[in-house]
Amino acid sequence: MSSKAVKTNKPASKEPSTLTKLYLFAYNAGQVVGWSYILWQLVDYYVLRTPEFRAQVTLWDFTRLAVIIFQNAAFVEILNASFGLVKSNPVVTGFQVFSRMMVVVGVVMATPTGKVSPGLPIALLAWAITEIIRYGYYALNIIKVVPHFVVFLRYTTFIVLYPIGVTGELLCFWWAQSYARENSVWSVVMPNKWNATFSYFGFLWIVMLGYIPIFPQLYLHMFAQRRKILGGGSATAPKKKAN
């Protein structure tokens, strides 16, 4: 008994409006400029400035304003994904953005030890290079002019930069948790009118331990994307026609 192949006409993905494209291009181009400036600040601080200057001004004081603005601006990427302006997975995007914002707001800005952690320059360097490439790729993709070397960098540099960035982030957490343990900052202790308790020290450890199951999944997700875009194996093998 033979059966005819059933044709499935998948609706073509809706092309974003011109206004949406302008917004996304402006956002991504702005992030390229912002993270390029942060990368320049890192070079300026460690290469061009004198040891005397670095003894008086911390890296966080030197880069604080730009990092707060451009890292926290990434929150809109969760909204972009949630409202379908981009094809990114909102959950994956949320984890990636939250981890960075947690480092900036919940660790470095919240504790004096986080500001001087050796993980801060490591994280900022990895973030800056990653974001310049990533946002540059997105901006060029909107206008449909993406050189192959940009595609290659987008789906290759993460192999090294992602673990480096995570190492820097965890070092920031480690320096912050020692301060939180000794000073009980940002915590709520009993008794109180809310009849509730919160340990900032414990919260930091929960987030740190959360890297164990989450980081490998995000890392492997990027490898799957790399195979899909650059080749070397497809994430979804072509299906055979039914006879």
C-alpha cells in the first residue's frame, strides 16, 4: 500500500518591520561602541597608565559607568526574545543576561571585595571581546552584510572566551562571599515584622553552585549552534521521505 507524501507548507517567518530593524541595529551598534570603549579602558588602565595611577584608582572606579550602562542594558534582550523581535530563546537569553547582571549589580556593586577581585579584569576582558563580536555580528546580520570571518569569530571565539569569562565571574563571587560571610550584608535576620529570613551569603553560594548544571548546557548549546552554522555536523539531520 503506497501513501502520498503530505506536503507541509510552513509559513515563512515574518520579516521584521523597518522600525524594528532600525531599533535592533541601533541597539546592537550601540553595544559594539560601548564594549569597544570598555575594552579600550582595560588597555588604557593596564598598559598606558602608571603603577602609581593604578595604586590610587581601582579598575572598577575606572570602568564603572560604562560597565553599568552597557551590561545592564542587556536586560532588553530578554524582552526582545520574549516579544519575538529576535529568534533567540528567552530562557537561554535570560540565564546569560542574569549571570552577567548578577556579577555587576549583585556582586561588584554590592561588596567592596568584589570591586577588587582578580576575577573582574578577567571577566571584563572576556565580556568585551565576546560582546564586540556578538553585537557586531547581529548588527551586520540585520543589514544582511556579514563577512565570513565575522561568522567564524562569532561561533569560534566562545570556545576560549566563555570559560575564561565564567572563571572571572566565579572569582568575583568568591571574593564577595567572603565579605558577605563576615559582615552579613544584604541579609534579613529573624525576628522581624515580615517573619522571614534571607541570607545574601547563602544566595551567593546558590548562584555559584547553579553554574555547575547551567554552564555546561549553555556551552554545549553554543557548540550545537557552531555545528549548525559552520558545519562539521548538523544539529538536525535531514529526514528521509516516507515510502
